[in-house]
Amino acid sequence: MKTRKNSTRQDYSKIIKLFTIALITFNLITINPQSSSAQNGDPPPPPGEHGQNGNQIPGGGAPVGDGLLVLLAMGTAYGLRKKIAGKEIEKENTE
């Protein structure tokens, strides 16, 4: 007679084997065909301004100023928050 503990282990073993087989099958069906066909075809043509003479604006003229100000403000706020939290911890340790 099998004990309940042994039958449960066998059930888990069967489930793990089935899951492994299902995972390998899924991998073979979906991932491998995609990776082999991903390199097919010619690349798209370059954009219209490609190859123009003269100096071009770096980054294509994307605005940087507003993002830079937001980044600096958030960094300053984070630094102040950490400094205040550190002072509160020091204050608790000295009391």
C-alpha cells in the first residue's frame, strides 16, 4: 500500500514533468521560429534629411531644457528628503 506522502510526491513529480514538457514545447513552437526569421529582409531607407550638407543640430532639435530642470528639481528634493531623514535618525539615536 502506498502512503499518502509518497503518492503526493509522485503527483508533484508528474506535474513538474508535464510543466517542463509544456514549457519546452512552447519554446520550440514560438520562440525559435521568431528568432530565425527576425533577420529577414532589407533595412528601411534612411530618413529624408540623411546625407545633407552642413551642421545638423545634435539630437534632431529635441527640447532638453524642461526635462533637465525637472530632473534637477527632483534630485534636489530627493537629496533634501534623505538629509532630513538622516538627521531624524541621528536625533533618535542620541536620545
